[in-house]
Amino acid sequence: MSLHILIVDDDTQIGASLSGLLRDLGHRTATCDSGEQALELLQRDFFDLMFLDVRLPGMDGLTVLQRLQEMGATIPTIMISGQAEIDTAVKAVRLGAYNFLEKPLQPERVVLEVKNFAERKQLEQERNLLRQRLGGESEMVGQSPAMQQLREAIRKAAPSEARVLITGENGTGKELVAEAIHRQSKRATAPFVRVNCAAIPRELIESELFGHERGAFTGAMRRKIGLIEQAHTGTIFLDEIGDMALDTQAKLLRVLQENELLRVGGNQPIRFDVRVIAATNKNLEKEIQAGNFRDDLFFRIAVIPINVPPLRERREDVVTLTNYFLNQLASAYGRRPKQLSPAAIAILENYHWPGNVRELRNIVERVMIMSDAETISAEQVKQALPMFALQGAAGASPLPEAPGSLTDSDEQLSLRDRVEHFERQLLQQVFQEVKGNVSEMARRLRTDRANLHRKLQRYNIK
């Protein structure tokens, strides 16, 4: 997507070079050489992103950020400086900076930062659009036994006040589970506050969680209400809690034990009433053994453990999810819904989905956008899937070509027959590649040995 970017640097050569680089990438830019001019431009025009030099004549970059904060204005900002100063970077982040780059600027780094920001902004816009069109609520889709068990666990856990620990791989939908618990709880009308513990810098997480008082540190120009306070009477969702630093874990434990907190720089305890739901993609018991996570915090947050199964363990839901995403995205983009050919569905059902439901949605969106036909073919799905799935990179076996009897135009075989034929062919191929080593075969196909043995017996593969 194209961004409107403001560049603030008193070195006109740097400003011109950066502007040219960004324009070559398809973005619109404006430049100025002082903080005062930057504030004027920001009041007159809308910008998606700002590159801001720390050292400027007159008002410096940190002061610009402070003024914006005082005005209640926010703009994602990448700070740039000729000196690698850690405290300057920390101050900038505290004042809302998106990132910090050191001069001389490396074009590759600039391109990567802007690309990542644009992708993130695009995803946020699409997510907001989807939520708006779908009534602001995301669904947990699927009727597999694993999903039915998950829904039952949510139904039992939600009405209680017990703390919940949600575990599962990336992309399985842990946040959806947390939202479902909150919606079905007595706190449903109160705030649901999300905290990504892995995304907040270590130096700032206490200020973000507990808040701070004015003057608590350099740049703290006014009192900040922390996220726990913001969630009062509602639910706080601590995502990726396994990435929280040990010293912060100790402080969080004390806060959860006493149900009161101290803002950074404050001396007045503040009581709160919050339900805690945490999530992680890590095995916290192993993290405890490795000394990376506190066992007392684990027992405090894991009163009710809920595991979200990976997509490969509920393949029955792949078709349902695919159709759901096709209809959802068609509505969001204002297009007619598309459908997938039986051969395309067979490929999706047999793919191992390392990125889980999130990856499936991305693949569905990609083929829906890139396909002009109303029916998406197997070849289009293959082109959308990561190359390692098709070429056997990183130990994965290539997906076999469907034989002539399984082409899109074939009307003799049912979908179930097509899937079974495809599965048998895949298992035979991998069995030959590993020379009958079932353990290696299970590793490559990312499935458990018991399930694999049943499949091999079913298809009489020896």
C-alpha cells in the first residue's frame, strides 16, 4: 500500500535521499528541516508515518514527540540519529516512537522498516473492515471433535472468575478463545484489554501494565493509566506471557496476589478488579525447568489450562474454514464468493499448515484475489502455498501431482474418494523416501506415530 510519509531532518541531503528512496517504493513524501515546521505540517495534513531526526536546530526530535503527546496527537514515528544512544532510544519509545534507526541510514533497513509498517497497517485496516462488516465479532469455526471439546472448555470456564492459561501454536486462534471467554463471562460488558508481552520493550512493560506518575522518569510529562487499570471490572489478556522478563514476572506475581498495584514513580496502592487470561505458544513447564519462567506465576495464572489444537489435528475443519474465509473476504472486498475445485480442496486438506488457521486465511485471501475464475483450481492453490511444501525443502515431502483420474473435470469420483486417493499417494511416496522409517515419516508429515500407523494399515502400505 502507498503511504504518506513526513521526513524531518536538518540535513537536506539526507532528507532528499530518503525522500527519493521512498518515492521509488511508491510512497508520497513531504520534507522539512525543523521540529516547528513538522508540527505545522502535522496540523495541516495527514501522514501515515514520520521519519524524525533526534538532533534538530531549535526544537529537537524528542520535544516534537512530547508536544504531539501533549496535543493528544499520535503518528507512528521512526527516530533517526547519528549517535547510538540507548537512553535516547528508550525515551523515544516511551514517547510513542515506532522504531529507532542509526545514521548513516542503510537503504535496505529503511526499505524493510517501511515495508513491515505498511504490511502491518494493511492488516489492521483489513481486520477493522472485516470486523465492521461482520458485526465486530470474530468466530471460532469448525465442528471437529477437537473444536467441540474446545468450545465445551470455554463454556465451562467463562462464567467463573478463575484465571485461564491458553496454550497453542502461533496462528491457532488463542486470542479468539480469550475473546470468547470474555464474551460469555459476567464481565462481557466491561473492557477487554489486550497486551502483547512480546511486543512491548522490556524497559517499558512495567509502565504499560501498571502506569506511571508524572515525573517518574525523563519524558513522563503526565500521569499514565496502565493497562491493568484500564481493564478494571473487565478482562486483561496477557498474550505471549512466556516472553515476559523474569523481573517483570516477579512484579506481576505480586500485583496478582494482592490485587493492587503501584504506578511507576507512585506510592499510593491502587486496588483493581480484573480477570486475567494469559496465552503463550511456549511450553511453560519446560521454560520453568530452564529457569526462564517462574513456577509460582505459572500456578497463579494456570488455574484453568486450555489448549488450542493446531489445524493439522483438526483437518475436518479445513473445508469449513476455507468456505468461511471465502465468504467473509468476498463480503469485505465487495466481490462474489468463489469456490474451490475438489482437487484444490484435497491439496488444502493434506497440507500440514505450520502457520495454522492464520496461514490458511492468508492462502485463501491470496488465491481469491489472484484468481479471475469463479472456481479456484488446484494449480492456483499450489502456486499460493509456500515452496517448501511443494519442493520438499527443510525435509518436507513434495505434494504429489494428482493423477489423471483426479483432475478438476473428473465427475466419476466423490470428494471423499479423491481425498483418500491423494492421501494414499502421499503416504506411499513418503514411505518410500524414508525407506519405511515410520518415526522419520511422522516427523516429515508432522503427525503422531499412532495416527500414522493407522493410516498405513488402512492403505496396506508396507
